[in-house]
Amino acid sequence: MSVRLRRLPLLPPMVAGAVAGFVGGCFVGCVLGALLVWFSGAVLDWHRQLGFTLGVAEDLLPLGEQIGVLQSINDLWWLVVPATGLVVGLLNGLIGLLAGGLMVGLFNRFGHGVWLDVEVVRPAEVGPQAVVRDVPESPRRAG
């Protein structure tokens, strides 16, 4: 049997886009968070080395005013990496949600339908079915 699917439902493609976007964004966000933590540690080491070698105050070096922020990022790496992953994942999930809605809207507006082949299974072709029997209840014991 062939049927023509004229319209797509809105919710399933939007949810699928949101989930796919969140998973990919969470992975990319965790990688970006790890790079951010690594970069902050590299800048801190560079500042320490320049301050010791040149004898210059850290405030006069590039990014000298952000030393406290970089130190916090480096110390709280175990929070920064998953938080960055969640933030990027949520943003990417929102983009996936909107992309799924846009895809459905475009298909429903400009698509002329899709022909699907559907196989209808008759009850005789299914095979033996389970038999349900009534089992008498055991008498309840007063306790």
C-alpha cells in the first residue's frame, strides 16, 4: 500500500534537532573549556617567567590586569570545562531546535508530499498470540 505524507509534524524534528545540537555543542564546548583552561595556565606561566626574568611588575605586562581572572579559571578548571560545555551545548541545542522547525516549515510550505510504502500486517500473518487466563486469587490471611 502506498500513502502520501503531505505534512510533517512539528515537534519530533525540533526535538531531534535540539538533542543533536546539544550533544555536539556539549562536546565542542568541553573542548573549548579545556583549551581556555590550558591557555590561562600558559599565560600565567608566561607572566611568571617574564616577571622573574625582566623584573617587571605583572601589572605592566600584557593581560596583567586579568591575572586574577586567569588564576580563577586555572584553579576552577573542574567547573570551567563542564560549564563551558553546557553553555555551548544549550546554545547549539537552541540552534538545532530552530533548524528543525525551519526544516518542517519549509517542507510543509513548499514540499509536495512524500510517497511512502506501508506494509499492512493482517492478524493471521502475525503468528500465535499470548493466551491470558484468569488466575483465582489466593485467600488473604488476616494477620
